Amino acid sequence: MKSGIVADRAELASRRDNIRKEMSKNGFDAILVSSNVNLFYTCGRIVNGFLYMPADGDAILFVKRPDNVQGSDVEHIRKPEDIAGRLAGRGCRMPERLLLEAGAMPHTEYCRLANVFPSAECADGTELLRRVRAVKTPFEQQLLKRTGAVNSEIYRMIPALYRKGMTDLDLSAAIEYEERKRGDLGIFRCFGHKMEIFKGSLLAGENASAPSPYDFALGGRGLGEALPVGLSGETIKEGTTVMVDMAGNFFGYMGDMTRVFSVGRIAQKICDAHQVCLEIQDKVVSLAKPGAVCEELYDAALSIAVRHGLEEHFMGYYQHAGFVGHGVGIEINEYPVIAPRMKTELAVGMAFALEPKMVFPETGAVGIENTWIVTEHGLECTSDCPEHIIKID
């Protein structure tokens, strides 16, 4: 199944204009976009190449591969050193102050690209691009909503997919199969060179409390040291919870979503903790209007956990995550971040996942996660799926 949803020229022009405004505001002449994520954002496709975008002129796409990309704004090159000559051939003025994606490439690549423009003062444009992408266009918001609808459809199937005696890997594979049939791209894009993730996370029982080297809300041992996060391959046990955090990547945009399932009877304190997570969600949603400060939203979430005496379990047990929400879009960890010391104010069009969770080593994890879009009047949820703990035995 192919999505058939492509950003049109007007949509891409709007995104590029937003970048140009930020460039001009900060006194830069041009930006050279090189990462897959930002090429997709600015061009609507991924190529092995570069988008050169001046602050006051037409953008040019320099392509190494594939060789079938055509257009008046396309130049085929063999190496990045060809770019300057092609610009000169088009009568383009060389930039005096140029942005490169230093935060998304090795130092050697940065130096190579900087040497293509020897007279330019080069600076890092990574944060500028991330700030622009934090505010989603109406088109992007629609993709997030469509992703949420597909996610909800699949999550509602999970009780029927479970079979007694399954391992966490078995159940994850069954869910993945349904995702792929509906067009999941099979990749989760993550910002940060120390960040790696499989296309989702299913945490059963005590594995939910296993710490991970990655900056995610919950860890899990993983299937081995090569990727120590997520499911561990163990049989799902009676009296435990199964937390499914396997939101798909449809249309190039990810929606994040978590639901909790129980196998057999679980203790009342676990059920009560889940209700506290729902209380936290409701409180943050009530506060999260345009202008709300991310740090204050985090403080409101933590205060509820503390009031219920659950701070020891909040966002981890042996190791705690330092956030309760994060931006979602082309990457799974965009801006804004709902965390301490984050002074960012919410703006209309931002999209973020809110994920208050509690971990109990003997039972597993409980909690909730939905993706929300900031509107003029508050938040709009992109998913429609039951939020209580669902029994699957």
C-alpha cells in the first residue's frame, strides 16, 4: 500500500519561505541542506545530494543519485566540489554567510562542504531547521492525523493478535505485520548521533524497568548488546503488563502512541498508577495552550506524581527519563520538549507526544501516550483508541 500523498509545490514553497525568514532574521545569505530528513522536508523527496537555498533567490537541487531527477532547478553533480562552479554558471552570487547542517554530519563532511565556499563564513544551521520544523503546516498536521487514525486501527486489533504463550517478540511481529500491510515505512528516524531505535517498543513485565543507554522514556534490554533497547524475546507472563509503544511511520510522518495491556490479574496499585498517568495527561492537556511554557507543563506533570507518592516510579524506575513529552514529525524526537529548563513556549501548529508513564519492576509499565497538535484553543489529539488498561488473556 502506497500513501500517494506528496507535498505539492505550494507546500514546499511555504516551508522554504519559513526557513528563508529565519535565515534573513539571523543575517545569513544561504543554507546548504544535506540531511535526508531536511531534504525530505524541503524537497518532498530524499536524494543523495544537496539543496542550495539562498535567502533571496531560487533554490537549486544538486543531485548525485538517483540520475532520473529532472527539472529546471536540478543540477546533476559527481561530487560536492562541483556545486560552486554550477552556481557560477547560473550567475548566482556566492554567499558571504552560509549555514551548513553541522549537527547532522561528521566533522570531515562539514569541513569538505565549507571548503566548497572558501570565502563564506560558515555556521551551523541545524537548530534553525529544527525550530522551523517544530511548527507543522496544515498539510503536515493532516498527515499526523492520518497516521494517528491508522495507528488507532492497529492498536484496537492487539487483543485479537495475542495468543497465550507468546513471547514479546511474537506479539511485536504480529503488530508489525499489520503495520506493514497498511503502509508503514519500516523506519523510525531519530535526531542525534547517539540515538538508535527499532521501529517501536513493546515492553512486557519486568523488562520495562531495564535501563537503556538511549534517551527514551523507558528502556528494555533488547535482543542483544548490538541494540540494547526494547523487547527481550522472553515469554509474556501472567500477572504482568504489556506496554505497546509501536506507533508507525506512515507518509513519512510519525505519530507516537502507547497503550497498556494486562495478562491475568494485576495489583490494584498498578491500576491506580495508570489512573494517575491519565490524570497527568488531563492536567497537561488543560494547560497546554499557545504560550504555555514547556518547563511549566513538566512541573505540573511531576507534581501530580509526587502528590500520589509515585515519583519513584515516574518515567522509569532504576533510571528516569528527564522529560514527559517530545515533538513528533519526520523524526520521533523533534521540538518542543516537555522537560525541566525548557523555556520554549507552545505555538499553534506544534505537535508533540505526551507520555506520562510509571514503571513497577515486578509487574511492568503503565501509562499513556498520545500525539497532540497545538491549536488556537488548546490541543487536538491525533488518535482515537481506548486509554484504560485492556485485558488480553
